[in-house]
Amino acid sequence: MDVIGININGLATTKGCPDRTHLADFLRDHHGLTGTHLGCEHGVCGACTVLVDGQPTRSCITFAPACNGRSVTAIEGYGDDILMCELRAAFTKHHALQCGFCTPGMLATARDIVQRFPYANEDLIRHELAGNICRCTGYVGIVAAILAVLKSRLTSLQESATAVTANTAVTASADAVCSGGNLAAFSIDPQSLPNKESSVEKADGEAFERAADKEGWSRVEASFDVPYPAADVWSFMLELHEVAACLPGAVLTEQSADRVAGYIAIKFGPMSARFNGTARLERDMQARRGVLKGAGKDTLSNSRASGNVTYIVRENNGGNASVVVDLQYALQGPLAQFSRSGLVKDFVRRMIADFGRNVARRMDPSLTEAQRKELVADSTNPIVLFLSVMWNRIKSLFSRG
């Protein structure tokens, strides 16, 4: 049994618990904070969502010892939090709850949405709420409540800016009378406030493609070395069927010059998904830069995935190739909030590292085609990949202890 120290709802606590105690059970059973509800206990429904260091976290699949030294906020801990007070009032006004079972987790997610996306529209709100399941309201009241809080805050911001402009103009006018100064130099232009249309772009129905650094998307940057000349590696990376063969869980079913169709199968803890979709490749031959844009849907969970993978092949000091990868991705549906967790990002980084090793294996001229396929197949099992990531997480947890 470990003795762990967690700041819970603003209070420092120290308590012992078994290593495999989940955070939800730690809050409910060890601290009597039963406002955190347990639903699926698989990290799918979102009812158990709390904040860990300010980030929405599934407490039913987060180990309490992993939160040692961190700050946790459950539904009982918001107190006089201004934003949460606004959300509670809006949820009541817009009838955004019925049985109330999902409400604690829904409020935690709603608070995060308002903080991160002050100009969110209905599409983006629904996209962000996709990982929180409500079986009563149909989400109409919930979305309306969040939109109402966003509108109220935007109105207050605009009124404050107008007041500041007026006060500054009065002061500047007096100074101008005394000194003959330039009044325009002292005024604040309300148009300088953030622009709503540029802040939130409406999602493109099929692919949800947005500009770089997309709102609501997660990002992982990594790199790997390949022991072959950059020109050869770039040529290899242009062959989509070769790239797919190196990517864990990926299978191509159709291919044209710059477009492919197929699926990626993943196994993440209790969740299994098979995303069927399409992708297209954009190339910059001179810069040796490629951008693979794709989207897919898992019919079982009704989750959607979108992603842009940018890769640049460069020559390193040894004359071989270095590949820099910038992956931006988003999930919509029951798997949505998994995309923001550290465990998923570790999983993605491991996929990129294994992809790099598989590229080197596929390019090895000393191996036969059958040998290359066998070596790559051994390392592209997504279940083995997940277990490897989990084992590394466990080892790091004990090393910190």
C-alpha cells in the first residue's frame, strides 16, 4: 500500500491506498466525495470526469498513485468558482439535466470548453462533448446552456472593452485639450478584440479539416532516423502502400496516385476500434515534405477520427536521413476524450517510433520481401503496442516512487 499526497479540491491530503486503486474509488471511498459518478468504468461514458491539474480526466481508469503530488478537482470542489456558478445556473435554466447522473462529468467538460474556446459554435461544442454520454436530455439543453454562458461572457467582454474605450477617450480628450496631443493615440478600437469567425472555423462535414494548430485537436511531434540516404527515404515515403505496410494496424483496400482507402485497427485498453476511411497525400518534392490528410469512422462505437500527418525528410550529419513528424489528430464520439490523455500521446509516440523502425526494415536490401514483411508484421500488432506502452508507464511510476 502506497501513501500518496494529492491536493483534492484545494486541500492537501495524505492517505494510503493499494497501488491499483482508481482515482474515482479513491475520491468516493477514501474521501466520501460521491459526486464523482461511476458509469461504464471503462473510460467511455465520461460520467467520472474530474480535473487533474486543470485537465479533464477519466477518474475510473486513472490510478490514484499516478496522481501523487498533483491537484484534483471534483464536482464538490468548485465552490464559488465563477465560471462553474455560471454553468450551473445555465444548466438549470435550459433544463440541461434530467436524472443528473452524467452532470458532474458534463459540467467539468463544459467548463473546459468555455475556457479553451471562448468563441465556440454549436458544432464545436458538440464535437467536444462527444466523449460525455447523456442518456436523457438529447444534449439540446446542454449545448444551449454552454452557448448561453459563452454569449454572456462575450457580451461582458465587449461591454468592458467599450467602457475602457470611453474612459480612455475622456482622459485622452482632457490631455489633448491641455497639451494639444493626438486623441487617436489614446483610444482603444473595439475591433481589435479577437475575431469570432477567425477563432472558430466551422468543421468540414466529412474530414473536419481546419487550419494548422486546430482548435480541439491534439498534437504530437516526433522524429526518427533511418540509416539510408535522404533521397532514398523520400522516394520510399512517396509510396503509400509501403507507408501503410509500416504503420501499426493499417490496411489498404484501394489506392490511386495520391489517394488511398482502407482502415486502421486499434486496441486501447478495453476499447477496440476499426476506423474505415480515406486519405490523400500532398507532396512538396523540393522540400521533401509530405502531408497525409485523412478521416475515418468506427461503425461499432460511432466514433470519428481525423488527422493530418506532416513529415519532412532531411539529411543528417552522418549522410543518412532524419524524418520529422508532426501529427495533429482529433476524435469525435465515445473515444473523443481519449485523444487528450497522456497515455494516448505516449501510444502515438510509440507508433511513430515503431513506424520509423519498420521503414528501415522495409528498405533493408539484404532481406528478401518475405523477410521484410515478417519483421514488420511482428512489430505492427496494436495490442502488443498498447501493452508495451502500459508496461513503460508502470515502470516509470515505480521508478518515481
